[in-house]
Amino acid sequence: MKKNNFTELELSVLDVIKCEPLTSFQILDKVDNVNMILSLYTIMDDLKNKGVLKSYIKQNVKYHIAC
């Protein structure tokens, strides 16, 4: 994965989900970036389109993880 293909915010999200699946709330809590609150879902959609993020539902909770 080339880091120059990603924005700073995308890299922040990838950094926190690279080791374990997290919910959106957990991602926001770990990233600790106020600007991210409004744009997290757009960022995650972009990462999914780039093929580096996957989501799944377990016990009615949606998790996201880098792949």
C-alpha cells in the first residue's frame, strides 16, 4: 500500500484499524480529530473504493478493518 495515494485523514483511519476491527465510534475515539467527525463516513467510503477497508456486521454491530 503506497502512502502517497492517501490523504492525511485516510492515513489516520487506516492507522487505527490496521490491528483490529473497530466500530465507527471507536475509530473516532482513537483518531481524536474533531474534523473527522463530519467526514468519517466519506473517508471510509473512499477507503473502501480504494480496496483497503472492509466492513462487516457481527451481532448487529458494524465493524471496519483495513485489508
